[in-house]
Amino acid sequence: MGPNGSWLVDVREPDIEMDVWEVQVKGTPCSASFEISVIRLSDTHGHASWGWFGEKKLLISHNGGPCTWPLIRQVWDKQIKLAQEVSDELNYAEFKVIRAQGKE
């Protein structure tokens, strides 16, 4: 964990080059289709497309296909919060490795 027991850390420091993770949300809680993912900033194809999960795009939640189910706002917000926590954890872990290797 980061300072004060938090995963949050400013990983976008100008002296560190890092392909950060960020949250991507497509759709809304009541959309027939939605996707909540954690994605690398550099994954331009993943940002532009639905799906295409892999090492640069991690699925948190989705809806679509033959059955669609709306979410209440509270559940939607918790899924986005979870995605942000995953993004923060991945960024913090990677930031620590880069710092430890002296790549400042």
C-alpha cells in the first residue's frame, strides 16, 4: 500500500515513463450494452473498441448479448469504484518496481 494506507499515488510524475492503467466506461447502467474495464493508456485499439480483453485491457463488468440487465446506480458506482481500485493497485505496484530499479 501507499502512504497513509492508500493505494493512491501520483504515478504521472514527469521523471518516470510509465504506461499507466486507467478506468474506461462504455455505456450507462441502463444501457443494453455496457463495459467497465481497466486499460493501459497506450491501448488505442482497446479504447476505441468493445471487448479485446487481454494483458492491456482487463474486464471488470459488462452487459450485452442475448440477455441484458440494467443495474441500479449503487451497483454501477461500486463497479466503477472497484475498477478504480484495481487501476490504482496496478499503477502503484508498477511504480514501486520502476522506483526500485532506479529508472527515475
